[in-house]
Amino acid sequence: MRVSLFITCLVDQFHPEVGLGMVRVLDRLGVECDVPLEQTCCGQPAFNSGCTAEARAVGRRFLKAFRDSNTIVAPSGSCTAMAKVHLSSLFAPGTPEHTEARSIAARVHEFSEFIVKRLRVTDVGAVFPHRVTYHDSCHLLRELGIRDEPRQLLGGVRDLELVEMATADTCCGFGGTFAVKYPEISAAMGGDKLAAVDGTGAEFLVANDTGCLMHLRGLLARRNSPVRAVHLAQILAGEVTGG
């Protein structure tokens, strides 16, 4: 099987190790990957900010970049949700772009969902002898309905102890531009999330969205917390070491 990877802006610009981890896991599972070089952004930041014309322009580039891709995999619930749920709304029904956006929506998959639902794999051969807790990012859970797949993959990791936090499905406060517009509220929500993390005694906080992880990682650093925030792909790829 061959897939095209949608790397996403935050992974490309700030955390390429997440993309590399995704490639290593898929390669281990016999999946050949390509990365369309024309890709930039899915248009979500502009879309969520109400800048429809700008989001439409970026959306057109996304359609062009992945036009010939039969299967598209992304390490982000929010970006996947933009492509699957919202992208077609930028174009008038009946137009070629609207039709193409709906076609691409059916071909885009979030990383964990692709492995569990399409490849039908829950054990990728990873080992991680640490206690972890998992954060359900909002778009992944609420717009895509993906809850069990990441947990099934964590459950397949040898020696890993998964401890559920009390508020796993509560927003961490990032919310993209929300964190910029309302920093005090965002930080307070993140603080509540970290209190739940502390209650688990976990060494690692795992999520499937780099935006959430950047937000929580910053809050952890300010508290000098020993807890490390990492993407699921990094654990499955065996890229994370130490406590």
C-alpha cells in the first residue's frame, strides 16, 4: 500500500520528529509513503478566524497538492477534521472544487485511525516501559469520533502502563487562535488538564495533535514538571527515551 502524508504546519515548522515517527511506523507496517512537496496548510487557522477568502485560497492549494493521492494520512486530528469536515464548505455546491474537496475528504485519515481501521493493526512492535496518560484532543474526539484507536495502539505497546486521567476528554485550552485571543482562559484550562495529569502519576502525556502538545508542553516547562508531552507516533516509532 502507498499513502501520501499530510505533514501539517506545526509538524513541519516545529516538530518534524512527529512526521519522521509516523514514517517509521508506517514503513515498519509495510506502507510506502510519499510527501507531496506542494503541500502547505489545510486552511484551518484562517477558516477558524473567519477569514474565508484566505482559507479558500489555501484550500485550493491543498486540493492541488493531494489531487492524485489515493490515501492521505495526517498526524493531527484537527487538520484531518478540517480536510474531512470543513474544506468542502469553502466552495459552492456543484462546483468542481466542491466535488474535489468531498472526494479528498473520503481519502484523508488520521494516523491512529488509519493503522487500526484500515491496516487492522493494534500492535506495531513498540516497547515503552513507562506510565503514560492520554489526552483526547477536541477535533479528534468530537469531529472525527476517534477515541478508542489511540488507546488500542497504546495498549499494544509492550511494558507500557496506560492510566486514564479524570478529564481525558476535556479541552486543554489550546484551541488554535483561542490561545492567542484569550491567553488567561487558555492557561487556566491547561492548568486544570495538568492537574488531572498529575493525578495519574504518569511520566508521559500522550496526544495526537501537535497544537495541544505544544500548549501543554509549554505549561509543563513553566512548572518545571518532569512529565513529558509526546505524540503517539513518537512512542510507536520508539523515538522517546528516558523518564
